[in-house]
Amino acid sequence: STKTELPAPYGPWMEIAHDLPQLIASHQLRSQVHQMPQLSARHLQGRKELHLAHLVLSFITMGYLWQEGEEGTVKVLPQNLAVPFWEVSQALGLPPILSHADFVLANWRRKNPNGPLEIENLDTIISLPGGESLRGFILITLLVEKAAVPGIKAIIQAIHAILQLNEETLHKALQELAEAIGDMSKALKRMHDYVDPAVFYAVIRIFLSGWRDNPAMPDGLIYEGVSDEPMAYSGGSAAQSTVLHAFDEFLGIRHTAFLHRMRNYMPLPHRAFVEEIHRAPSLKQHVLSSGDARLCAAFNRCISALADFRSYHITIVTKYITVAAAKAKARRAEPGDRAGPSAGKPPSALEAKGTGGCHPFSFLKSVRDTTREGMISA
């Protein structure tokens, strides 16, 4: 389970963090942050407290930066936020920005502690604007990660099976991996039921945006009290999900520099795990040299399940970014005043970009195609 409260001295952070949607909506977050006491991260103990602190400070940082939309960005993160955020980040080996590890992996709790890990019994710990759609976006992504767990276990069994030349165990592990990846696609399909594309596009997305390759913040961000030079970090993105890096590494799929760079946004133990898989004997070489048709077929089922998952992710991105962008443009062109959340001007610098800062279509399609090319041909 994740931790949901920091020790007493950190009350000022928690108060702001628990009130983010309201503070941002009323344009008061920046002034609240300016009044926040300067706290040291030294009194945080253990990984769980550090992860919760990183989650809290990263959400406050994103709200602070994007409170006024992409036209109202700031060049400097104030010292009372920047210094502790930097300290916590250094302690965890994470970058000082909201990452997938914060947004999803550290940001859930069970409503009933003895209840199941299902969406009805889950809630987020810290929130940003976006209401139910934001909650759905975070928790569905968490359930995709949960569906991957048997696949991660299968990888460990498979690597042992290769070392012990146990083809039967290897075959079974590959079947389990393919099944887990299929379950990830099923989990992802529920995004449609819980997340409204208009809210995702116009409200949620900007808060996940970083300050590298982002025209709205071309110079990056100065972390006051840490460095006089601005620093640039990519926004949160599923490209930072350890499970996908682990699957790619295990199946011998080599991707772009951008995806490789995203490993620096994972918790250190996760990065170490992916490196271990990289150092293990090559599954693909083993399957090829075994000449075993059953193993080849099982290997190809894994590749094809992963390519299908990535195709389905493209379908989701099409709906939540491309189609939503077109609809938002059409709405902007309509005469007359519009009330409600769509009155917020959707970010134009981000129009065709993913939150990680790259152009999602060409990027995701190339990742999907690279995955397919990993097939073993008969």
C-alpha cells in the first residue's frame, strides 16, 4: 500500500496539496506557495515518505507552473518549493518534475483497506483540475500497470528457465506474458468509460506538460536556490512506465533515444530491474537457436500482443488528443460566449504534442512498428 500522509512538520505542504483543484481554479495557488514556510526534506524517513513527498511537491509544482495556462508561465520555481523538491528528487534518484511514478504509481489508495484493487474501491491521494476524468485517467492507468504484474513475474521465470535450459517452463512463462499483455489492453479499453476527451484535452493535459521541447517554456525552469541555470525536464508520460521497458528489453525490441531517455524518469530500483533484464541472456537468440516451433510461436504471440497494445494506445491517443483538438478548434470558431470548462483555452503550443514533448503519432506508430518487426519469421 502507498502512504497517504506526511509527518506533522509537513502539514503546510499537505494542506496546499489537498486543495490544488480549488486553489488553481481560483488562481490562488501561486500566492499560497509564496507564503509556504521553507521546510527541509531531511526529516522525511524511508522510501514511502519520500515518494509521497515527491508526489505532493510535483503536483504543487505542476499547478504552480500552469495555473495561468500556457501563456502565463513563470521562469523561476520559488526556493521554498524548489529546494525541498530537489532534495527529495536527489534522495530518490527521480527528476524534479511530475513523472509516471508520481502521477500513477504513488498516487492511489484503497477506499476500504480490505477491499479489492478495483476501480470502485480506489481513489487518488492528490489531485489536479479535471475532477472525475482525472481520477479515471490515473486509476485506469494504474489498473493497466496492475494487469502487467503477472507478465513481470513471467519474465523472471523465463530468464531462469533459459539459464536452466528448461523449455517447458519457458514456454509456459511466454504464454503467461502474452496473456498479461492482452489483459493490459482490456484494462486500457476502460479509459473510454471514465475519461471525457474534452476534459482531458482542455483541462488535464497541460498539467502533465514539462519544460523540455515545450514552446511554452523554451528556456526550461530555474530551480531557485538550487542552480542559477535553467533546467529542462520532459513531462509525465506512459513512455516512463517500467513495465513496457521491461517487456521491450526482454523481447529484444530496441527503441528510440527518446524512450531510452525516459528511463531516467523511473525510480532507481525499476531502472536497475530493466538493466538486469538487459544483462540476462537474450530470449530471442535462445528461441532462434532452439529451433523449437512452439517456442517461436509463443515468442511471436508476445510480440503481437505488445504491438496490439500499442495500436490500441494509438486509438486512445487519437480520440483524446487529435479528435479532441479538432473539436476544440471547431468550438473556438463558433460565435458567442461559451461557459463551462470548454471556455478554458486549450493549449496551442501543445496542440499536436504528447505530454512527454514529442509528436505522438509518428512516434507511437514507429514504436508500434518497431515492435512488430521484432517477430521471428518462420
